[in-house]
Amino acid sequence: MGGVSEDASVTEQPDSRLLDELLDDIYHGQERISQVDIYRRAVAAELPAQLLARIAALPQGEYAVDEAADLLGGTAG
């Protein structure tokens, strides 16, 4: 039964890693990025639907990397 919770945490790691890689890439040399631009780049990077849904749910506006990571569940910043 302990393996079930371990498996659940393992399945979340790739999403977090993909999100962090995306944010690191798009924020390179940028202070703030709009929600629309984050979403476009995520679609182009073919991120999983679950991550795309989280990005799409962000309120419109511009975000610093730490704000975006915090709201989306990543660790970048």
C-alpha cells in the first residue's frame, strides 16, 4: 500500500519537470510573460493536457517566473 502513494508522487514529477523546463526556456532574458504567451509556448512544446489546462486557467495578465511557477505548481524561480 505504501507503493501506491509513492507511485502517485512519481507520476507528478515529470509534469513538474516539464513545466520547470518550459518556464526556464520562455523566461530566459524576460522579466514578465503574458498568460497567452505561456500557453502558446506550452502548446508548441506539446506539454500534457493537464498542464495546458492549468496554464489556460490562469487569469489573463503578465507573470514573473516565480509567480507563474507558484500558480502552476512548478519549482522554477
